[in-house]
Amino acid sequence: MTSHWPQPPATYALVQPRQAEARCGRFELAFSRHGARTHLGRQFVCYPFHMTRPFALDRAIPSLLTVYQQSSSGGLYRDDRLTSRYELGAGAAAHITTQAATVVHDCHGQPAHQVTEIVLEENAFLAVTPDPLVLFPGASSSSTLRARLAPGAVLLLSDAFTCHDPEGRLRSFDRLGSDVSIRDAAGRLLVRDNLEVSGADIAGPASPIGGWKVVSNFMLLGDPTRLPAAEALVALNDMASAIVGVSALANGAGFGLRCLAADAIAARSIGESLFELAVAAAFGIQPVPRRK
């Protein structure tokens, strides 16, 4: 068949395909204490984030709410720009976790960016314990966390990753970076922690992490009278399928822990044990297990 549509002139400029716009998701929650209980007040949640409702899982600790930060997108993708913000009023307490591990897909040289801002007022308690990132081949992720702690506040942070090639070809991720800054209520810098690693750095027989599968970093910060004893943290190293290193942080800010685990089960056990220690030290009561 012969087309009779007029042909474009030779000088006609072809339209270049428009690049996909970055996804800009927000997950912002503000908690306040009313009597013995913590309540969720101001909130803003948009795609790809999702939240159902907060859960009061600990009857013996009515001030502690648990929130599951969920995703409806299937993971992190190239050039994602996702922000989270948590504000806790005086005496409020919250636990932010995820429903499962988060897959970071091939980012094609455009890292996914996550920014978290935290503000804790006097005697507030916050645990932010997401499940690990699962870094697919070509994955690239950059995270920034900024926190301010008023006197008496306690903050537990967890950050973990593992690698996986769905095709079983042992391909590595691209890059992973994180930048954590902790300040007091006056804005004085207490601790800054940076991580920058490439997949090539930990691939192969000469890998600095050896045969360990999950890498976890924790910070337990705040009022020393509401933190576990160093001996209790060192005792976490008794598990045969994981190794844990504990360090006192600068400026008496708290403790930093590094963990290498043989598998996701061992990594979760260490994280759950640390959460239990943090809650027991802050409230004098063991928390109930969190279901996933």
C-alpha cells in the first residue's frame, strides 16, 4: 500500500523522547503525647508511600505507637526522590518500621534518593527500624538523615542492606551511600556517620565482608540514663550466625553498632534484640514482638 500522507521535510527535527520524571514521594508524621498515650496528629502520605493506621501493640507501654511504612510501587527505582519526616512532641513515643525488605532496582546510573528528617522534643522516644534494602544488579541508592534531639530524648536508627541477583549470575549493585547527622536541640553537631560503597568493593573472593550476607548499621542515641548498658549491647555478639561490633559515639551521644549476619534471619534477630533492649531501657518494660 502506498501512503499519500505528506512526508516531513529533510530539515524536520525529530522529537526526542521525554525522559521519565522523578517520583517525589512524601511520608510525614507528627506525634504528640496526651495523658498516657501517644496520638498521631498531622500527617501527609503520598505515592509511592502508603500507611494504614498506627498500632498500639504494647498494652503495658500505652505511649508507644507502631507505624508500618508501606510502599505500593514494588521498590526503589532510578532517580526516585523520597522524603520522610518525623516530629515527636514532649514525651511521645513511636516505632517506625516497614512491612518487608525494600528492593532497589537497576537505576541505570541515576541513584534513588531518600531523605529523612527527625525532630524529637524532651523525653521523646523514636525507633526507625526498616527492613534491609535488597540491592539488585545496577542498583544505586543514596540516603540522607538529619536528626535533632532535645534533652531526655532517645533515638534508635537501623540501616541494613543485602545483595541479590534474580538471574543468579552474581552481578553486583552499583553504589550505596548514606550520610547521617545527629544534633542537639541547639543545633550542635554530636555525630556524623558516612558510608560509601560500590558493588565492586564487596564482590568476589577478596570481599572485606567475606561470606556474610547482610550488613547492618545501628545507632542508639540520646539520654544515657535511658539507654542500655554497654555490656548488654556487647552480649548481642553471642550469636554464632552474626558478629557485632559496639562503639561509644563521640560527645557521649550513645552507641554505634556494626553487624555482619549470615542471613536475613540472623540479621532480623539482632535488630529485634536491639529494639527490645532500647525499649526496655527507656520504659522499663519489654515490648511485644512486631509481626511482619
